[in-house]
Amino acid sequence: HGLDWHPDIEHILATSSQDNSVKFWDYRQPRKYLSILPCQVPVWKARYTPFSNGLVTVMVPQLRRENSLLLWNVFDLNT
């Protein structure tokens, strides 16, 4: 669904997709992603925050009305 460039590291980007994940890439090695953030539903948008260690995701709206806006720590994807 989208991509966003890291605000401080020019060769890193994050992509959001229909496969329920956000993947982090180094464009110098385009065939292999650096890490993956698995989600429960498709991810509509993923954007880095201005303070560069955060990532905001917007999930595809679901009928259950779950939280669709989440803030992640890119250095620890479990938080």
C-alpha cells in the first residue's frame, strides 16, 4: 500500500502491504528485507515519526472497529 523513507538513514525504507506486515528494507540490498513487523490485519500506511525511532501504522479499517492507529518502536518491534 505504501512506503516511507527513514528520516535519518537515507538508504532505509519501510513498506506497508496487504499481507499484514510492514517490512524494512535497505535499497542497497533490494532482494532481502532487514526485518518484518507482523500485524493482525492489512496495513494501509506506515510512516516514520520525526524522532526517527518511531513508526506509526494505520490498519485497513475492519468491521470490528479495532484500534487502527498504532505507534511502534523500530528498535524493538515488540513495543
